[in-house]
Amino acid sequence: PADALNNGLALTPTMGWLHWERFLCNTDCTNDPKNCISEQLYMQMADIMASEGWKELGYDYICIDDCWLAKDRDSQKRLQADPKRFPSGIKKLADYVHSKGLKLGIYEDVGHKTCAGYPGSLGYYDTDAKTFAEWGIDLLKFDGCNFDNLDQLVKGYIDMSNALNKTGRDIVYSCEWPLYTWEDLHFFFFLKPNYTAVRQYCNSWRNFADIYDSWSSIKSAIDWAADHQEIIVPAAGPGGWNDPDMLVIGNFGLSHNQAVTQMAIWAIMASPLIMSNDLRNIDGFSKSLLQNKYVIAVNQDALGAQGQRISKSNNLDIWKRELSGNSFALVFLNREEIGGPRSIAIILKDLGVDSTCKMSCMVTQILPTYEQWGRKNLTAVLQFTVNPTGSVMLRVEPF
């Protein structure tokens, strides 16, 4: 990959929780105090992440999205939180999150206003970066609504990156620069983003549309990544990652099989694992899947190589990711949405793992359940079934 942003952060994909997909811009704390965007929501999530095993597995960022802001800056032109929903202020919230051994992320926008219409950072990049550092912020999600032209957008992302680094505080920079270049509908033209520059200034970057709590949305994100992998994969690596958006596992729209697929593909794509769900009420299946240490180990592999789709045939997609130690992860995704489990029989040699299995290798299934398949050679035939819209994830290691 090209040179990464020189801040020493995000050497593996970021993991944590973000409010947006699950809680949107709910500011009605009078009628819905449990689910509105308020300091209470983040404190409760921090309590759970610290006490229920999330932190130990690497989920260490609690991230605020849009709608936390007051409608106006203060008298010194600094950002301020809505005083009714964040009466203690963001600094006190950051202190609370830090006391739990976690980190706090926040949201702003490169343009005049945020996507929800709150004050944006245009013209205030240095001021806002300094404010975030003084508050103790650890991650900035920087959106791309309400800008005047493409040059302003690109310059804004670069300027905020430089402003964050000047503060001297470690702040992961999650930008949406490529998204608003690929899909610049306002100006009716499309450009291929300069991923060398994007990687130089951002720790992670969104490429595609917002994720929804649906199988069709998950499929669209997967297909976009596969269709553009020749462009986006070379940009990924320690310090900078392609972000297909939030994990929606534990919400309402995915079956168990589809949840397995999102977790498997996000892991093999070396994507940030940022959940958007209600950890206060998450079901056991979803919690177990999100906390699967074997899948997380694939996602967090130190080599930092993003996986790719290596085969697409007859509604079966095969994805492959190189791991450290001359190992590989593989995902078999059954795209059928009708019928029952699909039988697969494939020779190990045909998966391009010759160097790993030259003598023999150990094959382990890690999704949908953990099973050791034992020692195999290159001529071994792997036989298994994959449920409709589901996936089987394997790890292949030298033996």
C-alpha cells in the first residue's frame, strides 16, 4: 500500500460502537429518553462494553455520530454540545469513557453544516481540531455533506488531517473523502478517488453508501467492494483501511445466516468492526458472533492485507485473505435465496494455498461454528454445506 497517515494509529482495523444506524438523529429525550442522542446513551454503552467482554476483545471506541451539537457555536466560535442532552459537556463524557478503559469518538463534517444541519467545520478546522483534543477525543468521523465544490471537499479533508496532527493528541481520522468523490451527485460527475492521497491523510475511509439494516444493503456493500477491489485493495494496510460501514448484527433486518455473512466478509476485507446496535438488549446469538475471537483474529491480523473475491460462479462467491505466518482465511458465500443448504466439494489446491499446504496444512472452520477439520494435503477434497445467504469461513495454516 501507499504511505499511511503518519500518526501511528489504526495499525489494525478500528473496533468499537457507533450510534448512527441504530439510533439515527433521535433528539426527543422527553418522549424517548432511553434511545435519544444524549450523554446517558454513551455512558450506558461504555458501561456494557467495559463489563461484558467487549473491551477485552478489542472493541474499545464509543463513537458519537451526527446530532450531538448545539445549533450554534459559542461566543468564541467553538463547537458546543446540545446543553439539554449533554449537560455535563463532551469533556466530562470523554473522562467517563476513559475511566472505563475505552476511547471516545465524535462526528463532524467537512462542509458548512453536518448532514443533519448542525454547524459544520468549514472555516474552523484548526479551531475544531484543537477543541476535540482539549476534550480528550480519540477518533473523528468526518462526513462530507454541504460543501461548495470538489476542490473544497478535498482541501477540507487534508486540512482537518493536518489540524488533528498539529494538536499533538492521538486522534484516529475516519474520513468519507472517497464516498463523496465516487458519488458526487451534486455536480453530476464521477472521478476515481486518489487513494494514494486518501491513505496519506486518513486512517479509514468510506467508499460506498450508508449501510441499512437489511440483507439487500449488505449485499450491495459486498458487491461494490468486490467490483472495485482492483482499485481499493492496494490502498489498504496498517494505518489505513477501506470502511464498508457499520456492523448491523443484533438489530432487526438480518437472519442468523446473513449476520454470519456480514461478520465473515467484514473480517476478510480487513474492515473496521464498528457496531451500531443496542448492546443493552442484544440477543445471545448476535453477541456471540460479534465476540467470536477467531473471526476477530482474522480481522485484526497484523499483516494487514485486505482480502478479495477470487471466484464468482453459480451464486457461490469465494473470498480469500492472506494472513501472517503464511496462513489464509477463506469465505464461501452462498448467494442463493431459495432452497436449502448447498453442498460444496472443492480441492484444496484449487484455492491457491500451495505454499501453505505444500507438505500439509491445518484447516479449521471458524464460522458458522468452530470445527477443526484436521490435517490436509493439497489433493484433499473439502466437503461442506453453506446455507442460503450464509457463509462458511475457514482458516488454513501450515502444519
